[in-house]
Amino acid sequence: MNEIYKYLASSFGLSFVITVVLGPLLIPVLRKLKFGQNVRDDGPQRHLQKTGTPTMGGLMFLIGTAIAGFSMLRPGISLGGAKEGLLVLVITLGFGIIGFLDDFIKIGLKRSLGLRAREKLLGQIILALGLGVVAVIWLGRGTDVVIPFSGFFVDNGLRFDLTPVGYLIFVTLVVVGASNAVNLTDGLDGLAAGTTVVAVIPFIAIALVNGIGGVALVLAALAGGCIGFLIYNRYPAKIFMGDTGSLALGGGLGAAVVLTRSEVFLVIVGGVFVLEALSVILQVISFKTTGKRILRMSPLHHHFELIGWSEVRVVITFWLTGVFFGLIGLLGIYNLT
């Protein structure tokens, strides 16, 4: 057990250090290339001062995560679940590439729309389906879904088999939904990175309980990278992660829950992401059906800004809310293994 913690600490630390070191190297380059954030005029007015802040900073923690992940999953380190860990890493980087292309087209090539929505969605669906197929056929993941908290009532909990086709559809919804929910959450300094760290920790525990140490190692690297990134991304941010980072974080979380058989747990542990996504959906539905908005602005974090909360207060409150959801989610694994 001590060996497991040593590897987790090494994965976390290596990713953290690499990300921190990359900051002073990458930020001036992005600033020189004028890869700066474009801020919407219809958003909170205080955000206009962020215009021009370097973006695409997700490259920092993705590089850190990749180096730490691949080095810790090398032959000779046997914690179980090495293949699963590699798959989580590949999916994370795959979603990061989609985000990078979108950012580069918008910012580097100065095309305001970036990738078309259908192009981004198609890429995400292909990656999610690929994950599902590999998990079921190559890794023997099966097509059953575990119900959180059911272990309190039934020994080993309740599991429902969705059949191969149903499960692939389910995986696609989970992974694509997670990626875009994190993307929506990335609207305030430090919000997405910090909330992701909070969400990752329970899934490290779930991966270890299920004997899938490889996934835990990659998640530890992702957490280390995010915390390293927060040194530069906390308020007032010196750099933003862009779609490069936010899509990758959500995709990585989605892949991890699929391979640890904890897909439904993501709705609980990632409650902040769920609330952010729901706020957008409900706002759109309300405006289109009644002509009225239920929030001052969506996603949810902007609503709190517009009712007078400071940016730091919103971010810390959302982090703490994420901790609360994470603790509830951990309770849900009782007697499920």
C-alpha cells in the first residue's frame, strides 16, 4: 500500500513541477504571438479587463500530465490497470487536441468561430465511441452500470446491463457531456482547474478500491498539473487554459469513470459541472419558451457575479461545493466491490 502512495505522489509531483516550470516559458511566448483571450461584450463588464490575457495554457498541464503519466506507467511499475491508465491518458490528450485546434483557429488564425460545433462534436463522439469499444472488447470492461448507494441495501450493489449498443450510447453521452460541462465551467480564474482537482480526488480513491492503479496514477498527474496551473491561473489570472485544457479535463474525467465502472458517480462527484451545464440548458429552454431568463446570466458562475459576488468568492464557494459533492460520492461506493 505504501508503494502505491509513493507512485501516486511521484506522478502528482512530476506533473506539478513540469507545469510550474513551463509557466515562465510558455506565457511570454503566447503573449508575443498575441494568443490572447477574446472577451464577450455581453458578459460581466469586469471581465473586459481580461481581454488579451494569454490562453491555450492547457498545454502546460497536458504536457506535465503526459510526461508524468507515460513515465509512471512504464514497464516495471505494476499497480494494476496500466492499460486502463494509458487509455485515460490517450483520451485526455485526444480531447486536448480537439480543443487546441479550436483555440488555434480562433486565436492563432483569427477566425472567431474556431472549429464548427458539429466538427468538435464529431471528434468528441469518435473518441468516446473508441473508448467504449476498447473498454468493452479489449479490456473486458463489460456493459453493466453500477448504481451509487445501492450497496447500503443490496450486497455488492445493483448493476444494470445496458447491452453493447446501449452502453456505447451511454459512454458517449457521459464522456462528451463531461467534456463540455467542464468547458462551460471554465469562465472564472481558477474555477475549472480547482473544481477538477476536487472531482479527481474521489475517483483516485475509487480507482484504487477497484484495483485499477494505472487510472489513479494518471488522475494524480492530472491533479498535479491542475494545481501547478493554478499558480498562474488563480485570480488575477496570468493565463487561461482555453478549450485546449477544459475539453481535455472533461474528457479525461469521463474516460476515468468509464474504466472504473463509476459513470453514474460522476453526476454526484462532478455536481458543480452538472449544475453549470444545467444552468445553460434551463436558461435556453426558459428564454425560448417564455421569453424570460431564470438567471441573470448563464453559466451559473456568471449569475453569482452579477448579483454582486466577487470572482474569488464565487470560485472558492464552487470549490467547497465540489468538496461536498465529492464526499457524498465517496459514500456511494459503500459495499459495491
